[in-house]
Amino acid sequence: MSRLMVSVSGIRGVVGENFYPDTIMRFVAAYGSRLGGGTVIVGRDSRTTGEMVENIVVGTLQAVGCDVVKIGIVPTPTVQMTIEKLNARGGIAITASHNPIQWNALKLMNHQGMFLDAEEGEEVLGRSGEGRFDWKTYASVGRVFAYDRAVEDHIKAIFNLPYIDVDAIRKRRFKVAIDCVNGAGAVFLPRFLHDLGCEVVGLNTAPNGLFPHAPEPLPENLQVLSHLIQSNQLDVGFAVDPDSDRCAIFSETGKPLIEEYTLALAVNFILARKKGPVVTNLSTTLAIDKLAERYGVPVYRTKVGEIHVAKKMQEVGAVIGGEGNGGVILPDVHLGRDAPVAIALTLQQLVEYDGPISELHRSLPQFRMVKKRIEIGQEDPDAILQKMKSRHEKDHINTEDGLKILFENRWVHLRKSNTEPIIRVYAEAPTEEQAERLADDILNEIKNED
């Protein structure tokens, strides 16, 4: 049996196994009590348990005096945008992202449409653990409203970007394949792409929460999409996770571009138009650094996790940021990962590049990444990381988030899991063979430690 995953930005678990109605109620009551009233935006992905969870969330928020605006099945970035647009006190996205169908989760957000940071989240966790809830009497319970223009608002915000030429994209009549995995993207992306004049070939575009394959947008889960692009001679393909904050891109050949390059393409596009800092996490491709060097701007690295990237972007005034798992953050729209933004930037680049996306991809700095893991049983992961740090003390290392060892044009990043007895090992180098060798060398070092 898996255990409930609790973090400062929310809770995640298996419905009926550790994600229970009373668990949901406690966390939402703590969150709403901390807000002290005001308006909270509530949206969800298409999971079959979503309506049940939404009913508990809405009723609990009312019970602690919050007004609720329900926006239905929408991408997580749409929830984030709506918080800002309606000047809400906060928001909750009901989604377990890329986890399987039996999972669900709560993503808690502040008034800026960003996930809760450590300080905000710790207060919610404290209230939940202590049972400090501000239940209201009959005269003070919150009200419920519906808002049906959230998707429209999100689309308009992207179309209004000064560097997105909607008419030029429409004239190209791109032939586009999408795989929405029957998630929240299904209510957004077909409409979005049709509005951009694309000929859309859709896969899994019914928002019924019945995922036809593993929902994480990885190449091994998207072979049908790949074949669809090849057999129909399409220009490009996109795949999203169930809450549509991550985007994988496929070329006209049907081959994936590697998820790291969703962000790299966006960074290349934005820096060509406006110079400024770039922020990404410690596990993201070196291609970002090389692009920043090309344009003469700094790169800031953070711990893995959207909130860490978004907070740093605020701090340094970044013009673009994100994570290498297909998550693009464009502050001109909002400070959250946004698959529709990534798609719009990609199509605009194709208009201006006037060549196939495979060639556009090859014009970027090329690196290959491998991701591995090692089971450590009862061993202390922190002790293992400390030994590896000592072994590599003469190398350039970073210990902000696990242990990252940097070499010339390559690196390896070791991070412990908070839910499993494993250490994840990510390695990147100019070629896949070099990355494999680097990862294997580190794995062997771990195995041979006393």
C-alpha cells in the first residue's frame, strides 16, 4: 500500500487507500482557515474521482467562510491564471498530474496563482495537524459561484502576447496531432489549436478521465501519437499530462524531441526577443546555459519543483523559466508551468523559422540525458550522498538539492526520493553514450561504497 504524499503545496494519494474524504476535509479546512475568508478558485482535471473530491473541497471551503468560484474541468495553469484575473485569495487545483487514474490530489495556491511556498505550506500543515479550523456559523458560511470563461480568458491571454502573431500562424494551416490523454487538456487544446487555424488530428480528446495509456508524457507512452504523425504526414505533435502543465513535442518524423527541449525551444524564442535572466532547476539540460551564453544573459538554478523556479523568477525578474520535464513558465502570462503557452511559442517559431521542427531542434545546443535509479534498501540516503560528496570534493559540486557534480559539458545529479528507498541519478553529456557511461560510473561508485 502506498502512503499519502504530503508537501507544503498539497497532498496526493490513492483514493480509498490513503486519500480519504476526512483527509481532504482537514487539509482544505486548514487552507481555508489560513486564508481567513475571501474567494477561492476551484478547478479540476477529468479524473473519475474529481467530482467527488470537488464536492468535499467546495463544501469545506464554504464551512470555513470562503466563497468558491468553480471553473470546472480545466488545466492547472488555467486555475492559476483565473486566481489573478478574479483577484481571488487563493485556489485549489484538484489533480494528481501524471499519476495513474487511481490517484488524486490537491494543489494549493496563493493569491498570486503560485503554489504555496514553504512558509505558507507549513502553516497549513500545522493547522491540519492540530485541528485549528475556523468553522463558521450559519450566517457566515461561504457562497458558491460558477465561472465559465476561464478557458476563454486563458486563450485570449496567450493570443494577446506581442510576439504571438495569430494571423501568421493561421495562414500556415499547420497539421497538428495532439494527445490529451482524456485529461483537462481535452477541454482546451482542440479549441485552442482550431482557433490558431490548425488542422487538428486528435487522440484521447474526451475529458472523461479514462487514461488510455500511462499518463506521463514520455516517449514510451506515446507510440500511437508517433505513428499518427508519420502516417498522416503532419507538421508537429504535442502530448500533455492530465492537468496540461507539461508538454512533450514530436517532430514531423514522429520522433520525440526529448522533453528537455520543450523548454529549450521556448528559451531560444523568448531570448531572441527580450533579454533577461532565465531560471530553471538543477536537473534541466545544459542546453539552457548554452542558449543563455548565446544571448548574453544569466541562468539561475533552483531545487526541483515549480514553486522554487517561480519564486526565483520573481526574485530576479526572469523573462522565461521552467523545468526540463516539459514545463514552460512565461511570466508574461503567469508564473506557472503552462502547456498551451509552450505550444503557442513552438508554432510561432515554426512560422518564423520556415522549416521543419526537426531542423529547428537541431539548431539548438545538443545534449542527451539519461535517468536512472538505484535501490538502497535500509541504507541512509543522506549518508550515501555525503560519501559521494566527499569522494568528489575536488570536483565542482552543488548540494542545494541532493548532490550535483559538474564536469566540462556534462553533469550528474543525485537526489533521494521522499517516498521510496531509492536514489535517482540523472546524467547529461553531449551524446547518449557519454551520458550512460557517466551515470553508470556514479552508480558503480554508490554500489562500491562501504
